[in-house]
Amino acid sequence: MRSQNDKATWSILRFDHRTFTAQLASMQRNKQVAAIPEKYIYIDDCCYKGNGKIKEIILPSGCRIIGKEAFASCQLRKPVVFPQTVKEIKESAFSENHSLREVTFPASLEILGDYSYKGCTALKKVAFETSSECRRIPECCFHSCTQLSKVVFPEHLKSIGRRAFYRCKELKEITLPDTLEEIGMEAFYFCGFETIVLPKEIKKLDQRAFFGCKKLKEVYIPENIMYLGEEVFHGCNRLEYLEIHHDPEHIGSKIVNKNCTIRCKKGSKVDLYCEEQGLKREYI
């Protein structure tokens, strides 16, 4: 969550002479290529929002911040080339661009806003450059990107937020970075995973994090995970085995379907949990 100081700073910058405003953008309303002059380093909120004629954007080489909904509901066909000065892409900045097929974030990017690419239904590939400064994939960032099939995560990623990849049904395989500590509620809800390897350092899988991933067959829960939210793997109809070799501090209800077998230690907290939940178990 951003602090009030951050919000106040952005409010001030929006009146900076280096900010490209919605009024300036309106002068390009009939153009297919929006080329923002070099003297601007901030792109204001809602600059091109809803401009369906814009097919390509050329950002200034010193661009630092892209405002809220700046390019929402445009129909960008060419990938946006971000300069290595971009620090922040704000909330819903590129949401509902139904023709955008790929995005590569520069290493300089530190903050990606909530909902920033929500509903980009043609988006197939997302990549963060090596040594990316980004540490968090935020809430609903790629929500309903139904064609998304490849993601290259930041190598120092710490958390994946609520519904970040909600209903990305073509997302069948990912490599999660070793630094990841938390996966939020419904983060990968109804994704197409066939396998998933959770990093050793991960500590929390929030409720329904992998709900409805119907192609998953087997999952191992690393021993650093202390929180398993309710229904975390529920609805994974093909999940045959869930291995838990330790005792997490919290285990929510209905973490798997009744047909899944949990592999655990006899007499453990997980063993008792299976007894209470009526789940099949196999002792290791």
C-alpha cells in the first residue's frame, strides 16, 4: 500500500512543467502513433484513456512515472518500449488494452500498480528484465489476461498479490524465484498449471491461492510455509497428492478436495487435521 506522502508527491508532480497532461494528449486524439515529446518525464493520469485510435506509444527517453489509467482502454498493437528511467507504472495504467500482446518491464521499474494490465485479453508474454528493481506483483495486475502463457518474474520478487493472475487459464508453467515469500489470495485462481514448484523460502499461501487449477497432479509444500489458507488447492480436481512434511502454524479448512491424498508424518498436526477434515492420508 502506498503512503499518503507518496500520493501527495504525485499530486504535486502532476502540476510540474515536465508532466504531459490529458489536455496535451487531446491534441493527438486522431493520431494512431502517440509520440510524447522528450521534455516530459511524467505522464499524467487518464492522458489517453479510452482513445481507441492510438495503436502505438513512443515514450520520452527520460520518462519516470506513468499515471493512473494513462493508457487504459486504448487499443495498443505494438509493445510499449519503456526507457531505463521508468520507476513506476500506476494503477490501471494499461488496463483493458485488448490488442496488446506482450510487455517487457525495464530493470529500473520499482513499482507496478494494482490492476495495471487487468483485462488485457490478448496479452501472451510478460517479462521483467534481469536485475529488476520490482519486488511485488500487485493486486489484480494481470487479472483476466486469458491468453497469458509466459511470465518471466523479477529475480528478487518478494510477493504476489491478491488475484494477480486471476483466471489466466493459459498459464501452464511458471518458474517462481527463490526470494518469493508470499502468494496472495486467489493469486493463481483457475490457472492452467500442470506442475508447480514452490520456492524453499516461501512462508505463506493465502486462501484459494491455487483454487481450481484443474491440471495440477502433485504438489510439495516446503517446510518454511507456516500459513496455508482455506481452500488453497481446493477445486484442483486432478490433484492426487499434497505432501506436507512439517506442521504449519495455520492450516485453513478444505485445503484440497476429498479425492486428494495428503502425505504427512504420523501423529503430526497435519495428520490430526486430515482426521478432522475427513481427508485421505499416507504416512511418510
